[in-house]
Amino acid sequence: MPKIAFYAALKSPNHPVASGERTLARNLMKSLHRPGCEIDLVSEFRPLDKVGNADRQAAFIAEAEVIANGLVAKGDWDAWVSYHSYYKAPDLLGPYVSKALDIPYVSIEATRASKRLGGPWDRFERKAAAACDAADILFHFTDRDAVALRRELNDEQKLVSLPPFLAREDLPAVANPVGPTILIAGMMRSGDKLKSYEIAASALAHLKGDWRVEIAGDGAARQEVEALMEPFGGRVRFLGALDPDGMHQAYRRSRVFLWPGVNEAFGMVYLEAQAVGVPVVAQDRPGVNEVVTPEGLCAADDPEALAGAVSHLLNDNAYHSTRALAAREHISSRHLMGAARQTLWDAIGPLISEAK
């Protein structure tokens, strides 16, 4: 019976804070499961350096050596699978343990960032690059991530596309919109998330007629988000942070999902909304444009275009029905658990067989 070691350096599947990162880590563990296979979450060590501190990185590397030696001493895995190694949180365990145990090393959503060399994250970027070099298979979620990986790929490595996916085998119940409801969902924090809220607010300012907004999310920047939405008065309802069932119900009430997607890797919310048959309106940005149907994409510098796309969906029933059907078909064909499991095991299975 194959036994797979699983590790997520940036955020464990058991992390207490909900996010797309945690969701994907959980989804990957589920997708690796199949009859006769055991998936072992081997560590929750989190070597995260948000600011670029050489001493902090050195301390993490020293701690990782101790943890890795302990894993080697007790490990009996047939392969090691790591999720999301990058310059702020590189995989400091997988390459060492897999080499010591002489087992295949697989990396999902690893990235290279050569521009970080020589800067405050130099040491961690070198570790992230070394993890990429050590991998037998590199799975990438988006074409954007594949570019740098492909450039440095060696002859023994495989680079495999793994479209992001939901943790379900089939589509959920279709949406049942309650009036002209627009759903916005995102963590409320400074930086890219707050920028998306700013763009969404600019788009809402161009809307005419009857509409209302529900906003799912919370965080340190909630006051800033509330201030952005204040001009719209009673049209806006804040839902707070929702659990998966709460989010599902919010999608089902909605006629349109609006989220600009500033610097999103791709965005699990886009998959969740489209699976329920809620058409998405987003900006045409790398990553986002690989998971959202083309009809839902607008220019990145045009809030008025976002408003026009939202208005079309609110006011044209035939168009909305066509978009809703296309959204569900898009998810069914590319972004469900069955397709992901097939892709993963088509690549990993032969690797394990060869190693035995």
C-alpha cells in the first residue's frame, strides 16, 4: 500500500485561519487519497519570513535540519509531496528527507523568483530554487507559474499542469438568486485585497437601477472596506467571515460574483462561484484569466467596464442563463476532484513503481 508524505510549508491544512491556501492544501490531501493509499501529514513546521530577515531565515534553516533528521529516522514513505514552496516559505524538509530515504520528491505550485537573489530573501530563495531542482515532478496550477519552472527544468524532471480544483466529485446545487444580488468575497487586509475592494467600490459607483451587495470576509482592514462601501448605504450588507456552508449559501443567493482579483494566484472563490452557476466578473489578470470564463473578464484599468459587465448580468435574463450554464460546464470539465486525482496519479504512480 503506497504511503505518501504530505507537507505544506506556507500554511498547514490544519491552520486555524481560513484561506484559499489552506483550502488547496486540504483539497490536495483529499485528491491524493485513493483506495489502498495512505496520506500522512508529516509536519506543520511553518518557515515563513514575511519581511526578509537573514537571521530569521538562518534560524528556520537550523530548526528544519533537526525536524528533517527526526523525520528521516522514523520515515517509511514511498514518496514525498510538498505544496507551495516559494521565497517567503521554502520547503526546507522535503528535499532533504526524500534524498535521505531515496524516495521520489514531488512539488506542487513551487515557484522561482530569481529577482530575490542578492536581496533580503536571498537565502530563502536559494532554498526554494534548490527544492525546485530536487523535484522529480513539478506540478503547476497556472501557465504563469510554469514559465520560470520550464526555463530551469532539467532532463530528468517532469513539468505537469494541474488546474486548480474543488474538493468535490460533482457540481453542487445550482444557484437560486434572490433579486439583483451581487456577492463580493475576500479577506479584508491591506495590500492587494484592499486594492480589489477599492476597485469593486469604484465599479459599484457606476451602477444604475436596482441592485444590492453582500460582502463575505473580515480582517484587519474591515474599517477601510466599510468606509469604501459607505456611499452605497443600505444597499450593502456585511456577512463577516463565513464557514464553507455559509459561503455556499451566499453563492446560491447571488446573481453575480464580483471580485477584481488584484495579484490573485487564481482564486478559489472563482471556482466556487462558477460551480454553483454564479457568473463571475473579474479583471483580466494572469492566473485569474485561467479559471474564469472569458466572458467574465474586463480590462484591469476600467472599473466602468466591470460595472457594465455586472449590469448586463443583472438585467438580461437570457444572457445570465447562458453565462450560468457556461460557468458550471467550465468547472465540471476542468476543476473537480476527479480530474485532479487522475492528473496527480498519472504522474506520481509510475514514479513510485519505478522506485520500488
